[in-house]
Amino acid sequence: MKNNPEKITLKDATLREGLDTPTVTFSITQKLKISIRLYKAGIPEIEVVAPGQVQRDLEFVKRLKTTKLKIKTSGLVYAHQDSCEQDINDVSRYLDRFDLLMPISEKRKPHDRNAKIDRISEMVSYALDGHSDVGVGFPNATQTESSFLLRIVEQCDSLGVRRVTIYDTNGRADPFEIFDLMKKIREKCRSPIFFHGHNDLGLATANSLAAVYAGANGLDVTVNGLGDRAGNASLEQVALCLHQKGFYTGIALTKLRGLSKLVAQESGVQISKLSPVVGEYIFKHKSPGHLDNLELFEAYSPDLIGVKRKVTKR
């Protein structure tokens, strides 16, 4: 570990992005149960409001506030929708912070690039008039020229946003691409920058680490990697990886397996026995060639996550 490890913020989106997983639904009671466990695991912020579902998701936020749970709530609002101003007014009343989304791809509305910049600028200015903690997010950021992405990021940064989130929306990027892109953004942007990775090529954890190496201040994650298609960057994998590389997240690593099991139970999406960090087999040794030096075949000590190694013949 570093003497003074850099702090990386992990924002958990299980209760927003996780609901895009086929067959997954959470009742308000289930959301409350998961929120409490996320808080106990050391998560500082949970994303709980989806763009286009603001009124529905705010019902949970209102209920969560009655619990006095000391965890920051955030959400997303589409900047290009006609309802944007009303959505901003609504989330400003209940959320601790929120991000305005502007898809970067010309295939998504508004299609004209100048119109994208004009609209996000207008909505950022409107939002900052009534709320101090407003960020921006750019879906499809890895699916367009970086020059345009940098242009719109610099514009929003100049307006005083408190966070910029870069989305690898279809999970197509690799760690080298993410490092280069995030490095360019870090050099141009004064605001904290976050990375939101999808796992379509199995690279979400690696891409998240690359983003941090390039200067990202935070990452979006979900428990068990729940999310669209192949899911998102896994909280448990990202938290342990960052710990091993000398970064500080504040996550209680020994709480991750219990949290994972809870979310698997509530979501109905089971954990693979081979899953890193939380899988049943991760510290089970079978190969005879391993038995004299088990530690040589382990990436980290089982004590770190509160489990014991086992030797099995079957």
C-alpha cells in the first residue's frame, strides 16, 4: 500500500443500472435493505434515480430519507428531453446531487453536435441556479471522436459542474483506449471525473482501473456487476483491485461477500462459483501441484475478504 493512498470514490448504481438487468425488479423494501448493506460496506453514494423514470424513483428516495441513513443519493436526468427543467426541479428537492446526461453519438437526439452543446449548456446553467452539486454525463463517449467529447467536456467544466462522467456505453473500449481518453480529459478538465464501464467484452474492471491510472477520481460500479447485457463494472472486483494497487476506497472488503449474496437473493441473479472475490471456488485448491505453496496461486490473502482457503479432491 502507498503511504498516503489516493482516495477513489465508488458510486454504486445497483439500484438504478441493476434494474436494467433482464428479469430484475426491486420493491421499495428491497431497495431499503440493499441500501443499508451498501452503507455498512462503506459505499458513500448510491445512484437511485434513472433518466426517464424520475417520478417513479423519487418515491423510493422519499422513503429512504425517513430512515436518516447517512448515504449520499444521486440520479440522472436527460438534458435533451422536454421534461428536463421539471425533472431538475423535482430531483433538486430530494437528491443530494444529480447528473445531466447528453448522449455524444450523433445517432441519438439531438443529432446536431452544436445543438448538443447548446442544450447541455442551457440545462447546466438552469440546474446550477437551484442546486450546488450538479454534474454531467456523456453516454456513448467511446463511440465518437475524442475531439468533440473534449469540446463538450470543456464547455461544461467552464460552467462550474461538480463532476464529469465518461460512459463506455456499449463496453467496446479496451484499457489502453480508456487510459488515453481519460488522460486527455484529465488534462483539460478541472472538475472531478468519473468512469462508467460496461462489461460486454469482459473488460469493465480493467477499464475502470485504467481510468484511475489516467487520473479519474471515481468510478461507477454495481454489486455482482448487475446491469445491461453483460452488466457493469463489479463493485467487489473493482474495490479489491484498487486496494491491491494501493488506492483507498473506504470499502469494507470483508462485507463484500455478504452484500453480494444479499443482492443475488433479492435480484434472482445468481453468482457464478467462479466469480472473482465472491465466488464459492476462489480459495478452493484442487491441483496437486499447488498444495505445497498455496499462497503462490492466490492473488491476495483470503483473510482480506474474511474467508478461509480449502483443499479439495473433488
